[in-house]
Amino acid sequence: MAIGVFDSGVGGLSVHRALVRRMPQTDFIYLADQANAPYGGRTGEEIVELTKAGCVRLFEAGCDLVVLACNTASAIALRRLQQTWLPDCRRTLGRPVNVLGIIVPTIEAATGLPWEHEAERRGDKVEKLDILAVFCTPATAASRVYEIEIDKRRQDVAVFAQPCPELARMIEAGAGAVDLAKAVEAHVASVTTRIGRAPDRAILGCTHYEIVADIFRAALKPGTPLIHQPDATADALEAYLAKHPEYRTGDGGQRRFLTTGVPGAQNMLVETFWGGSLSFEKA
């Protein structure tokens, strides 16, 4: 048994690495849907179907629990899969299985409040707004999930989502540091212009972006805090497993890396981020 980690590509390795560090004895299977990456420009129906197929593959591999290490899949597909597909899937498999996302723990980290909390609506004028920039894919930006869910909990936080259409694709392709820096700087400049000043905090709302977090830090105003999805997800998963011992996670520290794309070694950018050579097998 193992925990599955699913992403459209290699960006979810940022979450996977945090989970492995937190739970080194747990067995993990990582699945990258590189044949269909990136998801950010796809339709909602395509994202739902591709995410479902990835979860099925991981359940078949023995995973009871799958973490969607992909903001786009979490924003577009997760709730629908949980509500309309998972109940029948559990009956078919004859065992408890579940799919979790990374947006809930990220919003908890951004607001400092539990997901269940909803702010009492008041007419008082907010004296000082905390400006939060969210760098993400076009699909995540279009969903407005960060604006909607953070506003429910904190009226003193203003969210500005900045779509970055080509950035995930560039990271997948192993683009050079100069080209990546130009792209990130352009997105930071764009959201800064829209806000009218530099953001107070930022969320890297695509797990690919964690791989180039240093480039974002250099482009943002010095000292701008970044809310890190991998750490927030590790915190949330650890707490979830403590409450749900029915999910079998394995205890041999085994690691498997699967891809729907071309198996073999990953690009140098990804391997440098991971901290060593990384080879995928065919899903």
C-alpha cells in the first residue's frame, strides 16, 4: 500500500519531496500525466477526466489515498470527483479510498484559519488590506477559488490572481534560468501594475513554480513572504492520517515514479531541484 501523488507533470515533485521528508517510512507512488501536460489551458471537462484517470491508475497500483499535487486539478476537478465519483469507486474497489487536494491547506496557511471557519460579515471599513498575489495557471485563475475562499474567511485580505500561461510548460521543458527569469519578472510586473503597488505576500499557486521559487523571490520586493504549498500540504496530510487510520500507507519507504509520457530521466532543472538523478517508468 502507498500514498499516491498526482500531477499533470513534474511540478508535484515539490509536494512529493515535502511529504517524503515528513513521512520517510511511508510508501509513495508519484504519477505525472506528462502526455497531457500542462492542464492550465484545458477545459474543465478535460481536467476532470484526466484527473479521474490518474486517480484510477494510482488506486490500481495499490494506493488508498491520492494527493492531487496540482492546483488546476484541485481547483477544477476535486470537488466533483469527491461528490459524484468516489462513492461508486469505493463500492467497486471494496475498500476505503479518497482524493485530497492542495488548495485547502494553502488557504488555511494563507488565512491562519481552519477551513471550516467563515468570517462574520460586518459593515466596518477595513483599515489596512493585506495584498496577496497568487501566481497560477489560467484555469486556476479562472476558477477564482483563491479569491472566493479567502474572502469567506478574511475580509482584510485582498487577492490578486496572476495567470502565467507558459511558465509550467517552460519548467517541464527545462528552460534556462535567463528565460525563466524574464517570464517570472513579467508576471510580477503585471500583477504589481494591477495592484498599484507590490504585493505584501505571494502564493506560488502552481506546484511547478516551487521549482523556481528563488526566481520569484528575486523578482518580488525583497522580503516578500512566500506561502509554500508543499509544507502546508505536508502539515495537512499528517493531521488527516492521524484522524483516519483506515488508510493504509505502507511502511517500507518505497518510492515509484510513473509517467504517461516518455519514461526515463527528467530534465536538469528538475533533477537539480530534486537533489539527484530522477528516472520515471511508464505508467
